[in-house]
Amino acid sequence: METALVHQSTYPSRKDDYGSTLAAFLDLGLSTKPLTLALAAVERDKFKGSLARLFTTVDLVLIPAMFMAGPTFEQMTLSDAATIDNLLKFTSPLDMSGSPTITMPCGFTGSGMPVGFQLVGPHLGEDVLLRAGHAYQQATDWHTRHPKL
């Protein structure tokens, strides 16, 4: 819904200028009922509280960046709900929580596609997150490697 709000001046009036995945995502936001949105806000607050409690015992959390290695253009243009959910399942909850994240490269698949992970920090914990990302880059060289195109 918030993404649809940001794009309200150009969507749906210029829908043809949007890719099918983003258009489907915006359509989903525009069709969301107010009660569903209110329930989502309650769940978001619960999640934010859980994260806040977690960060009283840990400094950072490491999770996948995506459900797969770097997606192809074809994979990014699918518009069914399951694909959208998969593309966003590791990033969207954190976007809504206010917790900062940083995505770091950590390898390649056998076919040469890049793989990454996310470090998640506490609310307003960008300083710890950036120091950890910098330390990781000092200890590895993944950030200097590029996929073969």
C-alpha cells in the first residue's frame, strides 16, 4: 500500500511504463482493504517489538538477501503473487520494521550467479551495521569480484 502511495502521481495512469512485477505489486496495494491494512499494521508492530527484544541480546542478525541467487530479468518480470512474495520475503518485513540492513556479496553459484546475505541491525543501529560491513570487506574479497556476463 505504501508503495502505491508513493507512485500515485504516475500509477495507474502510466501503467504501461511499469514492469509487470511492479505493476502487479502496485495493483495488489491498491486493492488492499482498510481492515486488512489495519491488521497488517498490528502485525508490523508485533514484529518490530520482537526485533527490539532480539537486539537486546545480539548486535546483528545475518539472513539471506533473497530466496535465490541473483534473479534473471525473466524471473524479475513474473507477476504472480507467489513470485512477488518470494522476491520480497527476506527484505520487505525488515523494510517495514525500520531496522537497517546492508546486503553483502558472499559468493557465486555454480552457474556464476551472485549470492548475497543481509546483516540486520537494531533501529538506528546503522553505525554498527556499517562497521560490520566494512570489517567483512576487509576480511574478504567478494566485493571485488563480478559475475561473468
